[in-house]
Amino acid sequence: MKLPSQVKLVDVGPRDGLQNEKQPVSADIKIGLVHRLQDAGLMEIEVTSFVSPKWVPQMADNAEVMHGIVRKPGVRYSVLTPNMKGFEAAIAAPREEWPDEIVVFGAASEAFSQKNINCSIAESIERFAPVVAAALEKGIRVRGAMSCTVGCPYEGEIAPAKVGYLAQLMKGIGVQRVDVADTIGVGTPRKVQAAMEATLAHFDVDAISGHFHDTYGQALVNTLAALELGVWNFQSSSAGLGGCPYAKGATGNVATEDVVYMLHGMGIATGIDLDKLIDAGVYISEALGREPNSRASKAIRTKRAG
Ligand code: HMG
Ligand code: MG
């Protein structure tokens, strides 16, 4: 199959990237990261999550971050909302501070659903349904994240049929597009394609994105495997930040810098300025006191210094 000629990336760094950080990161730093990402050309940014601060303390400043960002026209800003409480908090601010898109997040694995959001898959769908309806009614877009579509830290390998089942449930409550997530980064190309194919039975290819953690170094090749199926939306984190506090041992998302380097090298447009993106990754990494977790960033910075 001919590969897509352009790709849309959602940088999930400010949310997925930072949620797992033990050291407190100030709202100003998070806002600074969002600004640098939009300046680099990202058209979609996952900014924060409206979850319980007891579960994920790092995201407790969600409203402050949403208030502080200066929005760039045309950019879509999304937030995670697991229940009505989270949704109501996300729209408690004036309308101009509302997210453009909310994300309900479920799992193809029962055990992960329990650990991450404290309820079964069926209960999660019951909780999401009114959130989805309320968001659509207010003109806010709705995405559904599907965790553990290839493997689960508690249940091991996940059958594609479970992914298809979750996709069908998401579709049934009005979710507009879904992320096929390899939460713990265990997937390999054929397994990722099987999860994508199970999702394609319920969602159009334009409504599916890949969300690959890079624990086993497979995220780029899994991205290519998804591109081969025509998928052209992907999520990644600048500087390769990320991880889920309820998925022990899982490392960050694939670095946005590495995905952009690969795509541009293949002649696939992203609209992103790789140099500015690298600087955004350096900014957040310096704030965290570490090196960016991106090989492309390292190579290009070495060349710059040379
Ligand atoms: P629960 O304890 O079952 O909720 O948590 P509850 O309704 O029984 O309420 C208990 C307490 O939490 C109450 O407070 C509520 O008010 C409060 P208390 O009376 O004890 O003081 N509460 C909330 N507070 C703020 N915002 C809310 C909210 N809801 C209830 N929205 C809940 C259920 C979902 C809230 C909890 O399990 C939670 O917050 N989990 C966090 C999950 C999370 O953020 N995980 C990481 C993101 S998912 C991810 O990273 C995967 C992804 O990247 C894709 C992939 O890679 O797979 C998306
Ligand atoms: Mg994730």
C-alpha cells in the first residue's frame, strides 16, 4: 500500500510525558513546553489531565496550566477526563479556556482498567457515556484512548478481539476517534497491525491514531507498520518523556523528534520544524535535569556543536 503523504502528530509530552515524573514540575514550565511545541508546528497538544490529584499529583495544576497557555489559532488542545467530575472541572473555566477535545481512556485489559481507573471495562464505558454526550453537546471533540492493545503489565498478551470489543464500545457511546495504545511498549509490527485491524472494523482509518511507548525500542518500527495500514495520526512525546504510573516498567512515549526525523526522511510531511522541536525537548529535559531521550535529538545536537 502507498504510505500516507502527510502525518499529524499529537504531542502528549505535557500530559503523558510529565504525569509520571516524581519531582514536581511547575505550571510555568509546563506552559513553556506547550508554547514551544506550538511554535515548533505541532497542531495538536495533549496539555494535561483532569484526574484525581491523589492518583496523579503531577497533574493537580491542570486548571492553572489551561489558564496559562496562550493559544495559537488552529492548534487543538486536548485533556484527559475519566469521569463527569473531571469533565466538569475541565469546563469550569471561561469558554476560551475549555479544551478543544477531551479524552476518555479505557483499556483492552480488565486488570489494567482496574489499576488505572479503578473500575471494570464495562463500568468505564458507563462512566464515559455521559462525559462523551456532554462534550459533544458543548461542541467539544471526543477521543478515546485504548490502553494495553498489545500487552498488559498484569495480563500479558492481549488478543486483538479484546481491542475490537473495546473499540466497538467506544464507538457505541459516540467517541469520534480512538488511540490504539501500546502502553508498555511490548508490541512488534505484526501484533500492532493486528490491534489496528481490529480497530479498523469499527473506526475509519482517519479516526485512528497510534500511541506507542518505546520500552522495547519498537515504537518507530511499529509506527511504520501502522503507516502501512494507512494510519496517519500518531502520538508521541517531545524528548521521549512519558509513562503511566499504573504501568510499572513502561518507559516513555516514542520521542516526537525521532518520529519527525523518520517521517521527513521518508518524504512524509508533518508541518513540524525539527530544530525548534529539538529545542523544546532540550527545554523540558533541562527542567527535569536530564538529557532528552531521543537519538535524533542527540545526533543533531552533536552535529550542531561540531
Ligand atoms: P475513584 O477513587 O474510583 O473515584 O478514582 P471516585 O469517584 O470513587 O472518587 C474518589 C475520590 O476521588 C473523591 O474524592 C472524588 O471527588 C475524587 P474524596 O471524596 O476522596 O476527596 N475524584 C476526582 N478528583 C479530581 N478529578 C477527578 C476525580 N474523580 C474522582 N476527575 C479515578 C477514579 C478515575 C478518578 C482515578 O482512578 C484516577 O484519577 N486515576 C488516574 C488515572 C490516570 O490518570 N492514569 C494515567 C493516564 S492514562 C495513560 O497514561 C494511558 C494513555 O497514555 C494511553 C496508553 O499509553 O495506554 C492515555
Ligand atoms: Mg501513554
